Amino acid sequence: MLVRNLRENFDTTARLHAEHFGEHRPTSTVMGVSDLALPDQLVQIGALVRLDVKP
């Protein structure tokens, strides 16, 4: 995740991440950035998905 003004938005980002994923915490990386593409954008999320893994 790229988070604009990470120091100001870290607690909110961490809270929302925990609410969404609950006890299942996937590996993630959070980096603070000074700006993103859209003026009101606070977070940008990228993901990689493997479709060949069978449970």
C-alpha cells in the first residue's frame, strides 16, 4: 500500500486493514508517499494473485 502522509494516516490505515482482514493477516508492505495520482486519493493498493494454488 502506498499511503499519502503516512504519519498522519497510519492509525486509520492500520485500523481499516485489521477490520478488513480480521485474524487472517496477509503479508503486506506500507510505504509513505508525498502524493498520489488523484488529488483526493489517500491510498493506492497493489496486489499479486496466484490462481494455480490449490487448497
